[in-house]
Amino acid sequence: MNWQTLMADIDRMFGWIPSWFIGLGLVAGAMMLALSFYRFAVWLLNRAFGTRLPLLSVFIERTSGPAQLALCLAAVALVLPLAPLDDTIRTPLMRLFVVAVIALIGWISIRIVDMSAARYLQNFRDVTENFIARKQVTQVRVFKRVTDTIIVIITVSTALMTFDSVRQYGVSLFASAGAAGIIVGLAARPLLSNLIAGLQIAITQPIRIEDAVIIENEWGWVEDIASTYVVIRLWDWRRMVVPLSYFIEKPFQNWTRDTASLIGVVGLHVDYRADVARIRHWLEEAVKQSKLWDGAVVNLQVIDADSRTIELRALVSARNAPQSWDLRCEVREKLVAFIRDEMPEALPRERAILIPSGDDDADLPRRPAPPEKMRARAHN
């Protein structure tokens, strides 16, 4: 029995059903059959190799969408030429099929870029303490997102160019030098400037992932670098979203540009009777016992003196910004406790000269008169 005979029998049995309904039903049935085949194949692979090959499960999960779309398109490509559809329905379906194929190619390209980046970044898991890791993670993430954006733009443009009306509109719009072209250029300027700024940041790297920065008087860490913006994780868990172009056009502070280690400063006011050498010796011993100290810097200096107190500045270093903050708080607390318990004479105090009032003048010892006045009184 050939295909023509089968179609004739089907037409005889279901002649009362419209042909377009049968054609669309065949297309939908083919897509459902393709999805069922995919699920059955995934079940077999997971059952056979899921425990022995964990990477296979990860690969199947990340390629699930493109794989299902590819099988559906393959099934439609086999059924669509044989479906009893007229040109009014077949032509739009063919155009939709072409657009879906273009979208599939772009989807697969994005997944390839994402999986390649993820595979490469597995070698750099320790981001906070590793300078090279922060550099590589920043570059790969920025390039990945810029590449994804370019792929999406090319895919959407190619899909739109398959329609004659849109293609003519696009060509006339971008070919013209009139007001429409100027408006489009001005509208696209922020996006293009941020994309270019992203490439500059990836190459020159004024900031990296987990860099400690101060922006708009806010302290935080670079949590994520997207294609057009940067997410700053502030110290109180808030998130500040900053355009990429900000880091190219405006000044900001990067405290971990070359290394994650930081020097913390602790200031303290003490009395003039404070034994600075003893405090310095105690500070060195106390910091050596702290797990937060990186063993690089510990120092105590007298940096200022006013009419009432002297100002001490303690310098202590830590491995990163969070540990530096915690170490500063720990050193400040221990310094206050040491001076309070072991050196109370060093606590700041107010000094004043009490001047009695006029009613008490009689009780005060009188100042002896000068010798000249005493001799004058004796002569008289």
C-alpha cells in the first residue's frame, strides 16, 4: 500500500472533516510524538548512565530546550509537505518554520557560549581570595554576556528580515539619513555605550567580581557584572545597580584593585599620661592571637595632640574587606577594655581650674605686698 492509497482511504473515512483541520492535526501530532520520543530517550539515558556519568545529566538539563525544539522542527519538516493544506495556511506555516529554525540556531549558539564559559570557570571557584580567579571570572562573564547580546540581536534581525514588509522597512530606515535614523541612533546610544563600556571593563578591568568599592558614598562589593549594568552588594545587603558606563566616565574607589588585602585603621583618644609604648606592645600581642590578622601589618602611632588628649592610630591588615572590618571592630573593643582595666590613668579626662566667687575672698590667703610698699608703710 503506497502513500496515495493511504491518503485516499483516510479521505474516504474522514471526508467530512475539513482538510486544514487534518493538516494542522498531523503537524500537532508530529510535534507531540517528537516530545514523547525526547522524554523517553532522556529517561533511558538517565536510567542507564545517570549515576555513572553525572555530567551527562547536566548536559541533558542544559540542552533540554534546544533539543526539544530541534526534534519538533524535524517532525514538522517531515509531516508538513504531506499535510493536506492549501497555500493560505501552508505559506505562513513555512515562514514560521523558517523563523523557528533561525531561533533554534541562535538558541544553540547561546547555550554553547554559556556551557563553554561555565566549563572554563570551573577552574576558578575561589573568587574572593584569588586575584587571578577574579580577573578571569570578570572577563569571561562580561564577554559571555556581550556575546549573548550580539547573538540575540543577529538572530532577531535575521528572523525579521525573512518578512518582506519588515525587510523593506528596516532597509529604508537604516539607509535613510533623516530624522528617523537620528531618533533610532539616539535611542540606541545608551545600550551601545554600555556594551562598549562592558568590553572596556573586560579588557582594562577597573573592577572585578568581589572587588571592594565605594560608589556614591556607599561601601560594597561587586556582585555581578551584566552586559549593561553592575550589581553592587552593599554592606547591609542592599543592592545598588549601576550602569557600566559609570565606571568609565566617573571616579570611584576600588580598595582591592591589585590585591584583596586591606589595612584597617582604628583611632583612639587617650590622656597625656598614657604609656604609648606599653599600649603598642599589648596591641602587637593581641593582634597576633587574632584569626583575622594576615600577619602583614600591625602598628601604633601618635598622630595628633590637642589641649586635652592625644590621638592614637592603630594599623592592622586583613585578607579581605569583610575580615578587615571585623578585625578593626575586634581591635577597637580590646583596646578600650585594656585601657579601662589595665591603664585607667590613660582614659580621657577634663582638666579645669576652679575660680572661687567674690563672697569667699575673705577666706583666701592674701598675696604679700611688694617690698617697696612695705618700706613705705614702715616709714610712715
